[in-house]
Amino acid sequence: MPTSSYRIKTDSKFNSIYLRFKEGKLDLEVSTKIKVPRGKWSAKLQKINHTDEINYKELNKKLKQLKVHVENQYSTDSLEGIIIDNKWLKSNINNFLNRVTLNKSLDEKLFFTAFFQSFIDSAKKRIKHPKNPIKKKTVQHYQTTKNKIEAYEKYHGKHLKLEDINIKFHTDFIEYLEIEQYLNPNTIGGYIDVIKHVCNKALLKGYSINSEFKSSEFYTPSNETLDPYLTLEEIHKINMFNFSQDYLDNARDWLIISVWTGLRVSDLLTLTKTNLDNDFIKKDTLKTKFPVIIPLHNQVKKILNKRNGNFPRKISNQKYNNYIKEVCKEAGITNIIKGGKICAQIKVKNGVKETVYRKTIGKYPKYELITSHIGRRSFATNHYGKLDTLTLMKITGHKTEKQFLDYIKITPKEYAIKLKAYWENINFNDFINS
């Protein structure tokens, strides 16, 4: 039967307690790295005597539990053919005392970031997997989330265990990201979603994990999305405006094409003559690999005719993003609306000023809120309710109706105006006679 005992080997001001583990001819000994003041260790009672220098009651409790843990682990591991040596003993001591052991298989069963790294490593193998692929940007988002958790651990001076991912962690983590990293709810919500996904994977592997991550209190923060879209009147205004500068005329033409195709900017700015098929644009989308076929709107046809059958001159995503703000400003899209834009913010931390750039909700001229997503969002919003949702989803490439509806930016007042116009056009005699 295995036995465990403690002893100290030195007579310094503070002395390490060693755990000696014996079973038959097996005789192992490893430092627990728990230190006891000189003269305060009782070899006979196997405990730390009363002292004000350390929390002796808590440490005595840990030492008692550690012996039971090691002996129970031996009973399991010896039957499974695991090599029992000093390395094994050290790993089990560290594991019990919540220390990183650098043993990957042991650490990932206990520590959240260790399991998270294993999760990321598995995801990376799927980037080019033919049957179960994952996008590189998704893996990058996983890594960013892990970085945030490691920053949180450093801030609190503690390694999180899988069992620590509970409601308290949820509250503390959100508070840390809001106060220390100045992040907005939508960004934080993205990290919380990843954490819940990782927890589910740990649960599926049979690891011991706190079930509170499934609770409704472990919610995903979000704030109101105030992204604008261009109305049909505004599109007409931009289309008819005469720009004196060629780069704005070129950017305007791309913008007009985007509002009548609904293409993502990564697909939009790569269009060439090869994508034209009579009165249609054919494109295999970059993000989803989903093929779309879009009829040419009259405004798009005029742009192509103006350019001898060619699409506008190629520009980078960043230049397009910047230029269309200028386009909308010159065309008079200057009404003040509520929205969010990236602004410099001065934060004071430990007496030191720091400039951070975060999305700030406020009231701005509409052109300042225009980004490269405006075309896709405008296409979905302007056609919603006029074409069936499935047809629109086939054009935009959205896989679910929920994803598609996130792009619809009609305000409650706009819905009310539509209903008012509908009521005013109703022939009530049709109802009376029906």
C-alpha cells in the first residue's frame, strides 16, 4: 500500500517541505515548494505549528489533501501503465496545487488557457482541411480571445482553471475589458462567445469544468448597432453628382455598383470583365466560396458603358473606405444621425495619459459613418420587403435568415411610415365587399 510523508531538509529562515512517496521498492521525493518558517514544522504530527508568518491552517489543509490526491492518482496511473517516477510525482503535486506543470496533457485538463491553446492548435489544422475547414480569421479571433484571457490572468495574478470559468469570472472579465482595456460591449461579446465555445469543447472531452458557463447569466454583452444605410433617394443623389476629381468619380462608381449588387468589398473590388455574362455578374465569393449571379441594374450598366465595358479602376480596400466618405460628403449626405465611429480617447492609467482608439456612439454627419459595408447593407435594406428573403439571401450569400436580418437597418419609424402609406392606399370598399 502506498504511503506519503513530509519532511524538511534544511534549517534556514524558511524551509521547503518535501513529499516522500513510497510503494514497495519505489521511493520518490520531490519538493512541494511550500515553505515553512524555522522551527515551525512538526515531523511527528506532519503539520505546520501555529505561526503568524504564514497561513498555517490553510497550508495544513492543503498538505493533508495533497497526500490523498497523490495516493489516489498512483492507484489509477499504475494500472494504466504510466511511468511512476519523480517527474510523475512533481507533475501531480503541481497539478494539485494549481501550478502549470509544462506537461501538456496534464495542464490542459486543469488550466483554461492550456486547454484553449490545445483548442487553437486543433483549429489551425483545419484551415486547409478539405472536409472540415475553418477560416484563418476565425483562428485569429480565437488567439485574440486567448490573449485577452492571459492579460486578465496577469492583471489578477492567477492562472484560471477550467472550473474557474463561472459567473464570477464572467462578471470580472467583462469589468476588466471595459475598465482596463476600454472595449465596447459588442467586442467583449465576441470574446464571451468564443469562451463559451471553448468550454463546450472541454465538456465534450470529459474534462471537469464549471457548468455555470451554460447559465443565462453567462450572457453575451452587446450594444445597439447603429450602422447606417443609403436610401434610394441618397443613391440617386450620389449617382447624379458630377465629381471634378477623377479619384472620387472612380470611387463613386464602385459605390453605386456595390449598392446594386450587395457584394462584400473583397468581392466587389476584384470584379473584372470576366465576371460579366450578358446582363449578369457572376462571382464566386471569396469569404463563403458561394457562387452568386446578379442582374445588372441600369445604373451599373451606365457605369460600364461609360468605361467602355470595364469596371472602375482598381483601388485598395482602405482607399475605397476613405474615398466614399468624401464622395458622400460632396454629394450632400451630411444630415446628422446617431451612430458609432472610431475616435481617439485619452485615458489616464496610473497617472499616465494613454491614447486609445475605440468606437464611440454619438451624433455625426452621416458621411462620417460611411464605410465599405454600406453597399451590402443598403442593398439588403432597400430590397427587404420588396423581394422574398430567400432570393435576397441567394444574392448576398447569407447562409441563415438571422445573419441576413442583421444587415437590415430599417428603423421603427421607417416601418411606421411604410405602414401609414399602406393604410392610406387601402381601398376599404374591397374589405366591405369581401
